[in-house]
Amino acid sequence: MSPSSSSPAPAAASPPQYAERLTLPWWLWLGGLGAAALLALEVWMGAPGVRAWLPFVVLLPATVAGLVWLGRIRIAVRDGDLRVDDARLPVEFVADVVPLDAAGRREVLGVGADPLAFVVQRPWIPGAVQVVLDDPADPTPFWVVSTRRPVELAEALLAARDAARP
């Protein structure tokens, strides 16, 4: 007699309503690798032996690793959460979402910025969203998150919030 499984199959996670990765633009890759190559050439300076190859073997892969690390941030609206890297915000605490252009982001993060705000900002990405929170237990007034598509992220967050509310 073979055992039968009467338990339901595990539910698959719902597809993301919004997903983005904050990668670096090509010109930052070019500049970073160029600077690493120039530094390796400065260390080498025509010397024989280990100094001829070690700077290139160490500096160029380390630069690639650093550039990949800078472009690692993922943003997603999925399963009732706003996910920014490893931070999660349940959409039920979202009061409002404001898409920001470069000038708006500069104003929000400028001189009068709130020090309690949660900020994930990438200077090479001009757009952002400001997510105003409505959570009395959390002292964080809002999140500011860089994004290449601020209007789409704002719409996805508001739609997820409205879907989560009874």
C-alpha cells in the first residue's frame, strides 16, 4: 500500500507587481575599470616579476566585484510588501506615494531632510519615490527609494495597498 498525499500543493508566490534592479550605467563601468587599470599600471611601472602581473590580477577583479556590489539593489512590490534590498515594508502601512524627479528628490533629501527617513539613494538614478508611512508604532516618517520608473512604482504600490485593504 503506497502512501497517498492528500495535502494541497504549496501555493506559488504571486508574480511581482513591480520589479527593478538598480544597476550601474555603462559609463560608470567604463570609468571604474579605467581607473583600476590606471592604478594597476602605476603600481607596475615596468617592474619585472610579481609586480608585472599582480596589480592587474588583484585590482581589476576587485573593481568588477565592487561595481557588481554597487548595482545589487533590487526593488519589488510583491506579496503585499515593498522590498528594497533586504528591507520590507508591508503595503498596509503606506499612506501615500509621491513620484519624484531629480529636483524633487534633491528637495526631499536636501537641507530640511528628516533624519529618521529610510533612504536608498543612488546618485546615478535621477528618479525616486517618497513613500509616506502611516504606522504609529514606527518613528520612520517616510521612505525615499531611487528608481528609474517612479510613476510605475508609485502606481504599483498604491494598487497593492488598495488591494490589501478590506
